Amino acid sequence: MSDLHHLSGYRLMWIFVMFDLPVGTKPQARAATRFREFLLDEGFEMSQFSVYARFCSGKESFDSHLGRIERNLPEKGDVHILTFTDRQYENIVRFSSQRRQRVRKNPDQLAMF
């Protein structure tokens, strides 16, 4: 398999973690904060308050991240995980304060692999 195919926009992926966690008690709020901090430590960036995104190099990398997320899930609440190919991510339409925004490109450091 050529290096170009290996780095294809159909192989490169984005992981989106979306969650709705209870924060009505101090222990619940601490658990939600721990989960958000875990995602940041794992290289995710906050896209919206309860939506975090991360670029990864393919299915194997996604599976590894998924396992770590599963091991760090809070006891209560809902967590949804979506994956998009890099090509699909390019088609996201984003607005901020009623203005259309460009979708962020993938991180330069992964282009070296």
C-alpha cells in the first residue's frame, strides 16, 4: 500500500465525543469535570461545551482512544462517540455569531506520518 493511500482523507479520521452529564451534586460536578479534563489530556479540543473533537490516523488509533474513553466514563450520564473521515469533516458547515466559519484543517503534525 502506498504512503499516499495510507494518508488518504478517507482513512484519516475525526473523533467527536458528545456528552450530557449530570452536575446537580458536587460529586456529579467533579465527575463531569474529571471527564472533560481527561478528554483534554487525551488531545481532544472543545468544539462546544459538551462536544470534544480529536484527529486520529485511522481505525486502529480510534480503537485505542475508544478503549481509553470507555475506561474513564463517568458512572452517570450519556456519552455519544462519532467518527468522521477527514473528507467528511471538510463538509461540516459551521456558524459563529451568525457568520459562516471555515472548518479547521487537520493538525500539521500528523501530516508527517
